[in-house]
Amino acid sequence: MIRFQTIEPKAAPKLAPQPRPTRTIIDRLADAICEIAGEQRPVTTQALLDRGFREPVIKRYADPARALARRRFNKHI
């Protein structure tokens, strides 16, 4: 006589939470500010527009990005 073995369903493995984006808009904006300042150019809205940022993004995130850029910026002479 043939007997079939019942198989218990395996518990689904727990998935790790999805990683956050590696760089936020504030990080990218702060990097652009550091690059512009490192080139001895004034950091203006137009300079950031030339780097590909849109004006509403610049207006919204300029202050935190400026603070982050001040902490990061090291000028090497």
C-alpha cells in the first residue's frame, strides 16, 4: 500500500526592510554647493539651476543643504 507523506508548508522567510535611498536630495544639493564653492564661484540659485536642480527644490531645501555643506566643506589650499 502506498502512503503519501504530508508536507507542512514552510514559513516564509522574513524579508529585510527595504534600504533607504543612498543619497537624499539634501545630500545632492549640499554636494553641489561644495563643488561650486570649491571652484571659487558664488553659490547662487542660477548656479544650482545649471547643475540640474529645479527652483522649487532649491527654495525648499536650501537652508538644510547649506548647513550640511558648511559642515562638510574643507578647502584645501
